Amino acid sequence: MSQFVLHPEAYADVDEIWEYIAADNLDAADRVIQEVYKAIHSLASFPYQGHERPDLTKRPLRFQTVRDYLVAYAPEEKPLVVVAVLHGRRNPRVIAAALNRRG
């Protein structure tokens, strides 16, 4: 059994991140995605290491920053559920709306 699963839209987030970076540098795109997955593996082992963001959602999600990206996940789910991987510089209202849509 896997230690984590990605919400279908989180898969799309990761793909979009890779494509955006790969447009300039394939190796950099691969490195960033590897870092994201490494962080998610770490979160699966220690799910409460992330921080809460009550300004973004009332759901019991936690957040971990990886480079410029924010990994949103449900720490109490087994396996760990990654809800979103979004650029951290997005408007907080946009991030909150994305999280709410992914119920």
C-alpha cells in the first residue's frame, strides 16, 4: 500500500509545474518535481510536520513549502492525501478557492 495518494487535481498541479519549468529547463523541472515528491514522502512518515493555514481553509489540512510551492495535504488520512500543489505566491483567495473546490 502506498504511503500517500494525490488528489486527481494535485496530479494536474504537478504536471503543470513540470511543464512550466520544462519550457525553459528540463533538468530543473525534473529536480523540482523530485523535491516535491521527496517532501511528500517525508510528510507521509511525519504528517504533522507541516503547518496549519486557517486563513486558507477550515478543513483539517496542513501545508508544507517546497521551493516556491505549497503542498496541501490531509495529515489524518491513511494513506496521506495530497490535495494540492500550488505556487505559494498565488493570491491567498485563489489558493483558498482551489482548496474548497477539491473537497
